[in-house]
Amino acid sequence: MKRLAVLLVGEYRTWPIASAAIFNFFNNRAEQVDYYFVTWDKSGEQLITDADITDYFQNKNLIAYKRVPVKNENHTYYKQTYLAKVANILKRTAEQTQEFVYDQVVETRPDMFLRPNGLEWKLCPDFYHRISIIDECYLGEPWMLDLYYRSSSLTNDILSNRYYNCVSKFNDSANQISGSTFRSHHWYLARYVMDHNLISMCNSMSDVDYEFYTVIRPNFPAESLSLSNKELWQYGEDWRLKQNA
């Protein structure tokens, strides 16, 4: 692969811890790996500065970044997808300005730990993706993972429009009127992918680009990331129980 775009979108949270693992996961996947970083201008009580972002991209291709005022939305789904659309616009601007198209685009979060599985990536053609399969495991409704998206550049353009998904917005309003609880953002993603006839290249929920993932929460010790998959999972569970005690 000649050129890969990695769109890091989401709240800043534990980017200082996760950054090394993210770079390790992506840096050898293409001849040139370009990064785009879009986050809110505030994470908890921390005001995010330019340096909070750029200082971690030494000797990396940070093409563009943006700090966005926190958006007033009811649910995580809309907040995350709004940032994803902003990142997609930055990507499209670079492609149009320089007259090229990325071979593949990955959208993920800046607080993710992804462990490589050592397998060679099969490139996703247009209208195909490597998110996960659509599984009916959330209250009997379609569901899919929402933390990692790999696709062609064109398919990323389609995925990035999920913020404007009228079906999702309509159901959100209907749920509020009826008093029903918010449908899972995993359901919203699955619904959008099905409605737009996007095809998964995954054969199972475990058939993805990584062998293990976890979201690195605040104060999650960086040294724990050297543990095995089983040890890391148990460490994370113990840590979460301790934080909630």
C-alpha cells in the first residue's frame, strides 16, 4: 500500500498514553502513513491546546488537526460522528488539493490500544469495509463494533455522512417523545451500513485487523500494555472494578 490515512477522532482522554501504541500499529502499514486528528477543545476539565496534539507527532506525518468546541448533542453517537465528518473533510481537502486518493482510510479513536495480529491487510475495494460483521446480539437487533473503520477513501466519505442519518435522527426524536431509551450507537451504525449497502470483508466478529483491543481509560497504567491479551483483559477488568468500588 502506498498511502494510508489514519483519522483519529474523539475526546482527547488518554491520547498521551495511547499514542505510542497507535503509531506502532499503523506506521508500517503503508509506504506513507498520514494522520488527521480531530478532538474537542476540552476533555473533562482539561483545555486542549495545539501542543497537546502536535507534541506527540514528532517525525510523523500529521497532515491536519482541529480542536472543535464541544457540541451539544444528546448521545455519544452524534458527538463521535460529528468529529468523524470533520476529519473526513480534512482528508478530502488534502486529496483534492494534492490531486490524489488514499489507498485506504482508517477511522479510530485517540484512546484506543490496538494489538496487531501480524496478518497482511487485504485492501478494501469501494463499498467494502473492515469494521466488523453485523451481528444480532443487542436485544435481538443488528449491532456492530464502532471503534475502528477501515475502507477505501470513497467508502470513508460515505461512512462519514452517518452523522446526518435521517433514520437515526428520526428514531432519536421518536424515542424521546415515547419515553423509550436511546437505541445503542452500535445499532445506529449497523442500520446505516445496511441502508447504504456497504459490505463487510470480515467473516466473524474476531476477523478484524487486530488481535486485541481495549479503550485506555484515564489513569490506566501505560506499563500494563506489555501484558498478554488475557492478562491485559483481566487487568482492565480489575482496574475498572477498583475504579467503580
